[in-house]
Amino acid sequence: MRSPRLVASDVDGTLLGADGHPGPRLVAVLDRMRSAGVPLVLATGRPPRWILPVCDAIGMRGLCVAANGAVLWDAAADEVLEAAEFPLDVLAEVIDRLHVALPGAGLAVERVRRPGVAEFCSEPAFEHAWPNSDHVEVPSAELVALPAMKVLARRPGRSSDAMAAEVRDRLGDLVDVTFSASVGLVECSVRGVTKAHGLAQAAAHLGVDAEEVVAFGDMPNDLEMLRWAGHGVAMGNAHPELHAAADEVTAHHDEDGVALVLERWF
């Protein structure tokens, strides 16, 4: 591939090391890339409020694809440009059917930021996969009080792969389901909304075609993005599905896998 006009990267398990920080080699090549006028789009399952520390760590604030493609966010302006949310009637059906498809799982919703709105709400049975979560616990019925951009289901001790298969079988007509961690957690977005959807929006804003994009990822929520991009790169530590679908497999995220590829051009 010729030098890309846009680079897109997942964050956790891809851009960041196991310590949650970018390595100096990566920061250096990103600086050279920025000097060459090539933007980086962070594409992550994180909501916007969890992306800012990453922007600061790499010294770049541009367009970000958040919540697995449901939100296109301008980090520099702190502005949501696009958002795909479940309408209330569809959200209620998704919640009801998830309780049937995944008995014993706790549910939570992620909402687009609005004044006076709690963004991350979970029912009491939801066990968080990450420490220090900024959730608000609410009665189950209140999960459908407002539109949501993502619904999460958590069942510790179960395989995320198996949970995702159950949800696709029972709710495949209503949601796009994926996961970013193999800890009994699946994430549901509006049908057709993936990181590929969000990256296509970002590329359109920047006037870049898909074949001019290099994308990096490590988990199933990156799969459609790697397929959409002109050159999709899976990390050495990636889920087997990504190794099978990617144009290239690079080194582990703790071994400068992203930097090794970008150094071809920058």
C-alpha cells in the first residue's frame, strides 16, 4: 500500500500497551505522521469521556470513533458530530430479549452526553468488567427511560464469544453485537452500526476514501473496520477472527506493533 492519507486505530490492546500507555516509539512515529499531515482517528469501544486521556497521552486531539461506531466525536471541540441511538421502543425490546437470551446476565446502557443525563446506567445485577467505573445504578425499568447508543450485557464466568453467538441468534434482527474483552461481556449497537460505520463517517468528514486508510485492531469489535479499510492490520495479540480477516498481522501491542507498520511511511 502507498502512504495512507488516514490512519485509524483501536485503543486498548492495540495503540496502548498492557500498562495503559503508548510507548515512546509509537509517540515518535505519530508525531512524524502528524507533521506529514496525516490524521489519526481513534476508533474504540470507549465513550468520549474515556478517550480524552488517550488523546492527551499521544498529543493528538482529532476525530474519534467512539462506542464501537455509534458516535463520531471531535475531541478538539469536544463535540458529538454524529450519533446512532436506539429509539425507546426498540431499546425496550432489546432489553427484554437480552434478559431472555442471556439469563443471569446484568445489563447496562451507555447514552450520548446531554445536560443532566447520566451517561452510563446499569441495573443492580450488572458486574463491571473494569474497576473504578463511573456508572450510575438504576432500577432495571429505568434503563429504557432515554435513548441509548449501546447496551452492554455482563455475565462473569461465561465466554464473550458464546454470549455474542447467543445474542446474534436471538436478536440479530435488532442489533449489531460484538465484544472488546473476553470476560463475559457483549456490547450491542443499532443494527448496522460498527466501527466501520463510524470510520466511514470520519473519512467522509476528512475527504478520504476507504482504500487510502490503514486501520489497526485486536478484538471482534474491530473486525468490520479492518475489512472496510484499504489495509487492515491485526495485532499479534489479536483475536483469531482478526488474524483470519486482516491484510496483515503485526507484532504484539507490547512490542510496538502499530509503530512497526507506520514506520514504513513516517
